[in-house]
Amino acid sequence: MAFYTRLGKLPEKKHCTFYKEDGVSLYREELFSTKGFSGIYSLRYHEHMPTEILSITTQSVQEPKLEKDSALSWRLFHTHRDNSKGDGIKNRRLWLRNEDCSIYTAHVTDQAMYGYKNAIAHELVFVHRGSGFLYSDFGMIQFAAGDYLVIPKGCIYRLVFDHLSDNRLLLVESKTPFEIPSKYRNEFGQLQEHAPYSERDFRTPSELCSHEHLPSQSIVCKAGDVWMLQEYKHNPFDVVGWEGYEYPYAFNIKDFSPVVGKIHLPPPVHQVFSTQSFVVCNFVPRLFDFHEHAVPAPYFHSNVDSDEVIYYVEGDFMSRTGIEEGSVSYHPMGLPHGPQPGKTENSIGKKETKEFAVMIDTFSPLQKAESISKLEDKNYSRSWIQK
């Protein structure tokens, strides 16, 4: 994260004695670091040694099957038609992936009564529907529909929902961190005046978590396609204080301030997060272009270096037909795409849009899960043919 935060009690000086109230026992200092010791980091202070793991056992998990030799084609599938039941961890459905990025959705009908840690991937959780609390070893964050939850790898967390009815999540894993794009920051990391959000829009952990927020000392840990069960000697929600720049946080899509222009602006103006291998943009309600001859609908384009994935949240999507909440369009590099027949003409003269959507542009081709075929619009690839 781009700014310093602290929570709980800390010693006056780092790497020095920090005694508990008995004056004899020490709190245990842990460096939660990135890029070895050269990137951003946080220092945490535990009641117990964080290394006291009694056992680590692998778990058998059925791997999703990927399509083989599928044709290069536009795809549209409807994730909200998947009504499988489970918690927000084990009920994730993989749809698209490459070596750097994996895209899932989850229909959450059960509470996860355990903690979860992604050991080798950072996670971005977009809350489409639902509300509740993110509990982690950095503290608690209240979330609601429209929130992005940015969770660094190695963080132990648990999502608890207020109600177990129709909670829907979009989840993205990344091998590299989700960062605030450098174009929005000055040389000191502060968000500049032209950025579409400010530091006050980001919600950091508000208070520390205790044992009651993690009912089990067994932690499910994911490392790529390997799942493990880690049995801790002590409840890992034992942090009494921390400080630093690396921690989970929340940002709501409705707090994004869109950029508008005289003529149609390209998707980079909608960028919200960046990684080394893909970018995340969001489309929010905004005024359309104000040139007297402007065409609000996007122009046709061939982005030859990116696969484009759009997750549709809500609203009237002016350039596309057949869209419902939770639909995902996949436009691979190598094919042009743009408005469907009649959508360009219909957009002329319109003053605003009220759509919400999340877009992921990857710099390497994505593989498709076989499960896409069960939920897809089979006629989507022919929807650009003029009748």
C-alpha cells in the first residue's frame, strides 16, 4: 500500500525488547516483507512465536480442467447461473488463468469456520453482492457490496458474511502485488491531485482481531495448485500491534472518480490497480463526451498485447447485448472487438452511462476452464454480424 499505517501497541524502537505486562515475557517481532528486504514491509508483534506450526498436511483438491485446442474466439458466459453452494474459499470456481493470473467467482452460502492463507499469490476480492467483515492477522475491515478487498500474499484471513443469501464474489489471483498505478503517484508515493481516488478513500484495518474471530487453529493454505492444512499451536490471530506499508485494505468502486473528455477516452483512464502482468480497470457511472459530434460508444480496437476480460456488475451496458449481472465477456488478443450492430448509432446523443463493470487486461493469453461451456452464450461470437 502507498502510505504508512499503524495499529495497536508498539515498542518505542524496532528490533528491541518489547515485554509483556509480566515484565519477563517478550512479544515476538515478525517482519512481513516484500522483495526480500528491499520492498515495502510491515512489522508485527505477536503474543506467541509465529513459527509454532504443529503439522502441515496436503489436502486432496480436484483441479479444474482447462479447454484444450479451443478456437480463438470471443466468449460470453454467465457466472451467476452457477448456484453451487459453499464458503468463499472452497467454493471458488476458476474460469480463466495464465501463468500470472487466475480469475474466479464464488457463490457464498456458508461461513468459512477456518482461516485461509494464499502463500504465493496476492488476491483481489471484488464483493458484487454481500456485506460483512474481513478478519485477518492485521485486523478487521468491514466490507459491503462494491468493495475491492486487496489482500497481500501470506496474510491469514477469514471472510464472515452478515447474511448467507446470494453473496457473490469476483476473485483475482496475481503472482505480483496489486499496486496503485505509478501515474497516479508523485515521487514520494503520495496520490496526486489528478488521481481518481485519494488516500482517504482507502479503508485500512480499524481494530485488531482476537481469537474469537478465528474459531479454528487449523489454517487452509494454498500454494499454487497445492492445498495444505496447517495446524498451529496457538491461534494465529494474536497480533497486539503492527506498523508499515504492507497490509490488506478496502476500496469501494463507487468512490472511483471517473475521467471524462471531449471525445472518447481509452480504457487506461479507468485503471484502478496495476500488477506486473495485468491491469485492473473499472467502469462507473459518468458523463459522456461533450464534443458536439462525439460518439460515446467505444471504437473498434485490436489490442494485440492483451486479453480483455470484463465482469459486468450492474447497469445498462450500452455497447453490448445479452448481458446480465455476473456476465463475463472474454475478448482474446488476435481478434478485434467493439460495439455490436446498432450500439454505436444508439449511443450518439446520449449524455451519461450508469454502468458498473470490472475489467482485467492480461499481457499473456488466458486459458479457459471447461466449465465455461456450460454457462456461455453459444451465439456470442456471431453477435457482431450485421443482419
